[in-house]
Amino acid sequence: MAGASLLTLIDDISVLMDDVAVMSKVAVKKTAGVLGDDLAVNAEQVSGVSTERELPVVWAVAKGSLLNKVILVPAALLISLFIPWLITPLLTLGGAFLCFEGFEKIHHWWTHRGQKASHIEKEAVVSMTAEEFAELEQQKIKGAIRTDFILSAEIVVIALAL
């Protein structure tokens, strides 16, 4: 009788550990999606920035991205708890914005095909004053943080839906 109770206890523990393993797998998948979304934003945020300013620009975008996560994760949890019907329209709006940004890049490439963009950008950067260059840098940072916000929102909501 004692042997049967011991085997039942071991079976219960193994079932519990299996449930923990399955839940850990789901949690890792969702967390990897939330943390890995910054790779898309970091790729082009320092183009056109001088080499001594690259790390401060990346750091500024990283701080903005962290703030985005601090805002988005609790907001997404609250939305999924109280107004889950809002998830689909939010995903649609975010996807439409990302499509607009993609179209804008393709349109710019298409309309400026004959020009050498890097040569024009280099001439424009060389002729800028320090204040104009700082303003350009701030615009790049704000654009990267805005894009990160939309991407992060999309990924957090998709991760909640898994």
C-alpha cells in the first residue's frame, strides 16, 4: 500500500512538472517576441550620424524603447482584461501605419531613383550647422522611437493572442 502511494505521489509530481515545462515554453515564446522587436528599429537609426554620436543615439533610442515597453505591456494587459474586442482594431491600425511607412520608403526610392541619395545626403550633412545637425539627430531618434512604439505594440498584442 505504501508503494502505491509513493508511485501516485511521483506521478502527480511528474504531471505538475510537465505543466510547468509547457507553461515555461509559452512564456519564453511570448517574451522572446517582446524583447526581439528592437532589432528591426536598431538597424538604420544611426545612418547619417557621425561616428562619435552613434552610441549616444543608440542609447537615446534604447531609453525610448524601454519607456515604450513600460507603457505598452501594462496597457496591453489591461486592454486584454477589460476590453478585449479592441485588440483587433488596434492591430489593424498599427498594421496600416507600418504599411504606410513601408510605402513611403518605396515611394521615396521610386521617385529618387536617378539620383545618388548618399551623395546628396553627404552634401546636405556637410553644409549643416551644429544646431541643424542636432535637430536632424533628434528627428531620427524620435522617428525610431515612434516606429519602435508601433512595432512593440503590435508584437505585445500578438504575443497576448498566442
